[in-house]
Amino acid sequence: MKHPFISVAMISLFSLCLMIARCPDAFGMPIADYKEKMSFDERAGFLSGAISALSFQYAYEGKGAKSTCVTDWFYRSGHGSEDMVVELMKARLADPSLHVEAVILAVIKKQCGHLE
């Protein structure tokens, strides 16, 4: 059996992200809390962890091209993390109650959605 804890944990995290993106009343972190209650280092770690989890999940599902796209865009392009922060701040200005996780998924879809 392949790493049952890792796969179950990743599937759970990914499922939570999908529920948050589709259900406005779901539990998630509002962008206002992300910006106002977390330090710069905490925000960086949160984003990095979310991107890593999504990339892993895509690879686990056999979507290697999408996993590579997410990883390359966020970590190797030189502007992925800055792009994500800009999108989060634009979303915060539009509606501070939006969930960080939903914005992350929307940005990933915008960047790599063509690789479904």
C-alpha cells in the first residue's frame, strides 16, 4: 500500500479546499484574517504549504503536467508567489470575507487550468 497517511491527508486537504471554493459558508480562512492576524512568515508558510499540497495531490491523481505547472509557476518562475500575493490583496479589497483557499484555487486554475 502506498503511504496511506500521506494520501489520506492530502485527499482530505484537497477536499477541504474544494468545499471552501464551492460553499461560501464553509470553514476557511477569510483573507482579512490572513492579512491581519498572521505575520509575514506565517503567510509565506501558509501559501507554500497550500501550493505544495495541491501540487502533490495533482501528481497523486495522475495529473503530472498540472502538478509540474503549479510547482514551476509558484517556485521556479520567479514571480509565482508575488502573483499570488497580488491576487489575494485584490480579492481582499473586493471582499475581505473571501477565503484564502478559494482564491488560491482560482489562481491555480487561471495559471494551469488548461492542463486538466
